[in-house]
Amino acid sequence: MDTPSEVIQRFVSSVRRRLNRHRLLDCLLWGLAVVGGVLLIAGLAYILQGERVPRGLYLAAGVVLLAAVPGVWLIRRFSADRAAAFADDFFGLKDTLLSAKHFHEEKREGDFYRLQEGAAGEKVADLSVSSIPYRWPRKLGTAALVVVLLSALMAFKEPSPEVLERLEEERITAEKTAEINEFLEEELEELAKDLEETALPEVDPEEIRKLPSGLKETKNQNEALRQYANLERQLREKAQKLDRRKEEALLAAVGEELQKDEENRELGRKLKEKEFQAAAEELNKMAPEPVQKEKLSEQRKELARLRAASQRMADAAKSANRRGTAGSSGGAGQGQSASGGMESELSSLSESVEQFSSSLKNAERLSQLGRLDADQLSLCESDRDSVLSQMKRLSESLCKMNALCESEKKLLSMCEKLGQCQGFLCGKDGKSLSQCLGINPGGLQAGNGSVESRTAFSDSGNTGELTQLQGIKGAGPSESMVEEATEGEGVATRRSVSREHNYTRQVESFVQREDVPAEVKEGVKRYFEGIHQAENQ
Amino acid sequence: MTTEVASDAEAKAEVEAFRKTFEDLRAEIAKFIVGQEEIVEDVLIAIVCGGHVLLEGVPGLGKTALVSTIAKAMHLDFSRVQFTPDLLPADITGTQILVERNGEKIFEFQKGPIFSNILLADEINRATPKTQSALLETMQEKSVTVAGKTHALDLPFFVLATQNPIEQDGTYPLPEAQLDRFFFKLHVDLPTHDQFSEILNRTGGVKPPEIEAVIGAEEVLQMGRLFREVPIDSEVQRYLVNVVMATHPENEAAPDAIKTYLRHGSSPRGAQSILAASRVRALLDGRYHVAKEDVRASAVPALRHRIILSFEGEAEGFQPDALIREAIDSAE
């Protein structure tokens, strides 16, 4: 048999549970209305901009609803006291339950407290909690239903054609940048390895390796172009540090002078064509043999070639430097000092060869007189060592020149590839990156027949660049010289054409770059247009 | 537990007896007094609570008849004093008179009309303040001191004072401090048309209705002891205090009308009156606890004479009852 207080407590608990269920429904409806309303507004904002409503928004709304509704319910749910007060009001009990509950909690004792509790227990025994109705908030419910439905319908609205097009472009851009970044990462790694082999202090391979870390996959074409242009600028700056034009020009002049001498024509050609490694090897072939008493005369004759070469080289270097100093007044800087260094090496070689030749001549004369002694031979040997030392120095300088040129070429080649990558990024002709770069042209298998074009790229001139340069083919400075040559078999190269295409692409890439001021771009355009006008005149 | 059960049964029987007695009194009084059920109930509650009532109404509404009928139904002594400006305190309390006893002349105290169970002080505002004070002091002390000797009044002692709201010339309005001594202030309204007819029927005949005694003095005192046992929940008490506090214009939580139209709010005596009356109402409703409903029903008669209107309130013609109801509404 339950005591009246237990009956009362059970009844109040039942009322509380029922009221809290009703409150939960209220909170849910409110949550749906509020979240649905916010979702509706946010969705409309997307739809008015022509975009699809993101699925994530619905997920977020759902999460917020799931988190907020229980939270609000926990705060606003009925306490036992409030439930008792509600029951008193609803059933017209005139504070009976609340009073009984408090009297019981405060442990008040006495006749009247027991009577009150008993009377309360009797009253609630006949009452049914289920008679407490849930008053559906019609307006709120309707509003919640409407906003939820409208929000749900918005999910099916497709983006506008413009947005679809933009999204497609972004997707393509993202794919292309990913592909380009992957390609650049590999290429820069290869470049870093190549530069490591050269071990030049002027360029740090680690810096080259770190360059790809700044590249990001992006959907924004302008941002992508910016990052590649930035990378290209960095590579060009590194290439500029390796620039040894003065020395190259000096060695070209030296080579040209050497070509006048039949014996040293090959050395001259190699120097002129910047085959410095080969030139060093050619020079080393002329290294004098150890001095032998019996072969002084032959050795002097053998030395004549080296003597002639070193003399010509020193003279050519001197006159080339004199011409360079006269041309640029006082602004030579590093180039001037570098070429001065080369000139001094050539002069030193020439002097040491002269000295050695003189020693040999003297020794020969003494030998003929029968007065050749060990001291004289030793002196000759010493002079020979001096010649070898100078030749070694010159050879090392030529090897370093070779490494610098090769590295600069590789860096500039990388810049060219970057330009092609930018062309690929902007291109709408459907060409792949490989096609734009001119590698792996594709096809099922190699075909039979002759290839008309020996170039690895098309002559169409369409680089995908929006800015096209106008110029006259062959109107600019020529990098090739026409020489008279004997009739024979040979292979004609189209290096000038390939250089022209490379040059076109590089300049177009340069014009396309955003970090280049507009005035500079304009100047470049006007330059080519000026050439065009000169042709017309 | 057996003791508790027996005790509970006894208490329940007492409460039932209380209700029945009250109902019997009401029924008996209703034989003669037409209508005015609320007034009758409030007067009976005041008597049970040991308080005094100030009745305000025009002459001829049966105030004297009401009090005399109650006195008959309760089998209590009843006396009536018509207050006039020349009434002296001794006329109420009694005085020493020189009498001859056994050949000796001695002063003997002659009890005044106040020495009864129920005193009707008609038109109390017509007497001088000195005379009013004599009555009011006795109402508080329930004794009379004359010539250094204290004479206790018989209990229960109940004063029903009346005021005429239409003849204010030459009157001495009771000061607020003395108004505060009255348990309730009740307004007696004119009867309705049907009630008028009934009054004529009952009083116009040859033989007016006979009023039988329902209870005696001891039972009245017993009822006065019983109602004090009715418990009140802390929440209901909080509500009661809020009602009284809301009548104070300096209280920040008081309604704006209170702050504007009242000068002073009720004293704690008002809260005591409300509590006592609420307990009686709870018993009459068959409950063993005080409810907010009881407080709401008791607040107006207990507070209407304990609040003082401000100049704006008087100028605007505000009635205390309306302001008290605002205070009640704001107390939740």
C-alpha cells in the first residue's frame, strides 16, 4: 500500500514527464522553425547568386538542431515544483500538490500535515495524467513545416549555367594545376640533381628543391598563373646570377681569333660555340711533354702550336676587353672583373708559354754547344710546370664556364617549360600538358615514313596565350651566322626557327605575367610592332 | 502510528466541526440578513480570528441588524454605542460612581458598554479623537484600566465600528495608525432589487425571524485556536509577502500605479490579517493548507484601510481596491 506521499510523488513525476515530453515537442518545433528559417535565408542567398545550396549546409543545420534542441529542452524543462504547480492549476487543486510536496521535503510533522497529505493523495488517486492535453502550436507547427519543406526543395535547385560553367572552369583549373605542380615537382627535382652535380656555389640545389613547396593546387586561374609567374621569376633571377655574358663574349672573340689559325681552328670553333668543356680538353691536348735533352728541338716545335694559340688568345682577350671598356663606360661591374680575370689567365698562359719556349730555345742552343747542364734542364722543367699550371687554371675556368652555361641553360629551359605550363593552364584547345610541352606526342605506335619537320613542336604559333606578338620572321637579330662551307653532307638544323618559337613563347609568357608592370608589357609590344612597321617601310 | 491516526481523526473531526459550525452560523444569520454573504463571511472570519471590523456604508443597510444577529447566533453579549461628538471615553469604558453600601459611601466601578462580547460602535468617526482612542486602546488591550485598576474584558471580544461615507462634515477621520488596528474594512453596498424585496418580506411582517444560538463563546474561542494550526507552504507565504510588499511605492518591484498613486503601503499587521483570514478560508474550503486563492480573497478587505493614497491618487479618484488588485497581480 503506497503512502500518500508516494502517491503524490508518483503523480507529480508523471505530470513532469508528460509536460517535459510536450516541452520537447515545443522545442523541436521551435528548432525546426528557427533552423529552417535560417537555412531558408542562407539557401536563398545561394540561389540568388545562381549557386547550388551546399549539402554541408543541411548537415550543419541538422547538427545544430540535434545539439540545440536537447540543450534548450534541458534548460527549459519542467522542474518537479513547476510540474506540481501546473497540476494544481490544471486540475484546480489550489496548491494542494505543491504544498504537500514542500511539506514532505521539509519534513514537517503534525496532524494537519498528515491530513493535508492524505487529502492530497486522495485527490490525485482519481486523476489521470493523460488528461493533460498537448496543445499543438498550430501557427508554429505550420511555419516550421513550411520552412522545412521550402528548405528541402531548395536542395534540388540546380546552379545557373554561368555558375556551372565557372565550376567547370574551376575544376579544370584545379586538375591542371595539380598536373602542372606534379610535373614541376619532378622537373625541379631533376634540375636540382643536375645542379648538384655541377656543385656551383652560385646556385643552391636545395633552394631549387624547395621551390615546389610554394605551389598550391588552386581553382583560381589568376592565382595559379601568379604562382607560376612567381616561380618563373625566381628561376630567372637564379639564371641571371649564372650569367657570364662578358666572359662568353670574350671567349667568343678569342675563339674567332683562333679560327684564323688553321692549326687551332677547332679550338676556336669550340670556344666560339661555347663548348667550353670540349675546348678545355682540346687545350689540354697541347700540354707540353716533360723536357728531354735529346728532343729539345722537337719539343720546341710542338710548343709552337700552343705558343701561337696562347698568343692569339691573349691578344684577342686584350682587344676584346678594350672594346668592352670603351662600349660601356664605367658600368661593367662583375662582368668586367670576370672577363678581366679570364684575360689575365690567358695572358699568364701566354707569358708562361713564351718563357718556356725561350728556355727551350736556350737549352737547345746550349745543347748544341755541349754546355747543357742539369740546372738549365731544371729551369726548363720549371717553366714547363708553370705552363702546365696556367693551362690547368685556364682549363678549370673553362670547365666552370661550361657548368655555368649548362646550368643557366637548364634554368632558362625550366622557365620556358613554365611558360608552356601557363599556356596549358590558359588553353582551351584541349591539348594535354605533354602536348603543350612537346613531349610524348602520343599515337598508337611509331609510323613509317619521313618526318617533314624536325622540330618537336608545331609551327602553328598558337601557344594558347591570349596576348600574341606581332613580328617579322627573321627581322630580329640573328643568332646564327652564315658561313661559307664546302659542299658536303651535312644536316641542316632549324635551330633558328626553334629559337624563334622559344623566344616567342618566352616573350608571350613574359607579357602574360601579372607581376610585370603594364608599362613594360606595353613597351615590349610596341617594340615588336615597331619591327613590323620597319618592314613595311 | 495508532496515536497519529487517532490524532488525525480527532483533528479531522475538529475541522469538520469548524466547517459545519461556520456554515450553521451563516445559515442562521441568513435567516434575517438578506444578501451580503461576503460581508457576513468576512465578519465571521474576523470574529474567529479575534479581529475587529470597520464597516463603511450608508445608513439603513442593516449594519446594526447584522451585528445583533451575529451576537444572537453566537449567543454572545451585544451592546451598541452611538458615537457623537460629545461622547466621553468614560461613556465607553465605564467610570467610578459613588454608591452607598452597608452605610458606607464607596466608589464602585460601573462597567461601560464596552464590557460585552460584541460592541457596535456606530459612526465612530463622529466622536472626538480622545474618545476614539479610548475605544481603540481597549480593542488592542482587551482590558480597561480605571483609577489604577485593570478590568479584563470577557472573551471573545469583537468590535464592529461603522463609518458613514456621505456625511463627512464635523467628523474626525480615524488616523492611519488607528485604522491599522482593524482586521478588515468592509464596504456595505446597497442591496439589489430582489434583495430589497426580500428585506421587506422579512422585516415587514408581524413576527421577524427568530435567530437561534448556534454556538457559544467557548466554541468561538476554540475555533480561534484551531485555525492557527492550518499550515502554509513557503511558496504561498512568499506570494503573500509579495502582495503586501507590492503595496509599497518605494519597492522597485511594485507596479507603476502603486508607485504613482500610493503614499504608504501596508504594515506587517496587514500580512498577519491576511494570513489569519486565509487559514480560516482554507478550512471553510475543506482544505488543510493555505492556498494562493485564499490570500487573494483576503487581501482586499485586509489592506484597503492600510494603504494611503498619494495626492495624485486622490486627485485621480483612484480606489484602494483597484490598486490592491494590481499588487496582487504583480505578486506572481
